[in-house]
Amino acid sequence: MGMSEAFTQAMGRPDPAVPNGLSFTGFLERVWELNADKVGTGFFRDRFLYLFGEGLEVLRPCLDAWSFLIPPMPNRMIVGRNAYGAIAYVDNPNDTNTRLYIVDPLTVELVTDHGLDLWRFIARDLPQDLLGHFLDDSVYRQFVAKNQLGLELDLALAIKEPLTLGGAMELDNFAVEDIVGYYQSTAPIYAKGMDEIKKSAAKKRPRKKKPE
């Protein structure tokens, strides 16, 4: 089964579809041209996912705000996000040796592994749900059922207390937020928390004995 077939079988077609927002050079430009229409670009799964469409660059300040977790990289392409504000991006997208990452606000972690690039993201990891919480739409479904509406690209159903700090995947632990504002407001809190965790871990490490 080809890349686009595997993706469409699992994810369906975009609804609504929007113009393509990804741009490559060289050989990868041809690869994307051959697959973009087949894969589709826009909202998927009742607007829970927004993938490969135009307008994703407005989320770049989110990545900049969480610099405590996301190393700076001048050549970076945002390729999608989910309704909780998780953002999928690719560093050095036109290189043969590239990697895709997902910044996940549910756990305040970067999700990736060796060999995960955009093409494997489309052909395997999305269809087979291999990306942590990225496809867990359980709380979003509750939100839509209660409010009878989805979310626009600039909004997120943001978690209040991350799962790693004891929060739960329950609707009352989530609130609709401006996605950029959410990342910017949580950045100093999470940065301080991660710094304290690192310092605590360093203190617990056994000291090496000096050679006699």
C-alpha cells in the first residue's frame, strides 16, 4: 500500500479542505507534488487535526516560546497540529536526513524517534497511531458534543494541568485558549518546573569517587 493510500484509509479525506501550505525544493518538491492531492490538506477527523494546509506558520511563536524544550532551528517547517495544541514540525525539511517532531502540551514533551520524517509520519505513524497522545481525540469529542462546534486554527482546547503532573484526560481539565497565548503564558511556568527537575536529578546522582 502506498503512502497516500495508507493515510487516506486511516484518516479519511480533509473536510473542509484548504490549499496546500507545504513547499519543498528539489526531489522532495516532486515527491510532495505527486502525493499532496491524494493525501489532502486541511482539517481531518471532525476538525481535530489540521494537516499540511496553509496558515500553519502563524504557530511559529508557539515553538519560539517553548525554547526550554525546543532547540532553535532557522530551517523549520510546521506541518500540522491537533485540537489540544500539539504541533508537528520538521527541521531541515529539504535535507535527506531530516526529522519530524511533535511538541505535546498534554505531557510537555517532544515526541519523535530515529527515522521519523514527514513521509513516515504520513505513511505509517499517523495511520498506525504511533505518536503518543497526538490522535487521542476523546476529550475533544466530549467538547464537540457539548458545544456543537469545532475549533478554528488559532484556538486550542488546552490542558490546564498536564498529564505528567497528575492532570486527567477529562473535559473539566481543558479550556479553549488562543493557542499562541497559551504557549507564551505557560512557557515561564514549565521552563521553571523543568529546570527544578533537572537540578533535583543532578543532586541525586552519585558523585564519582576520586582515584586514591
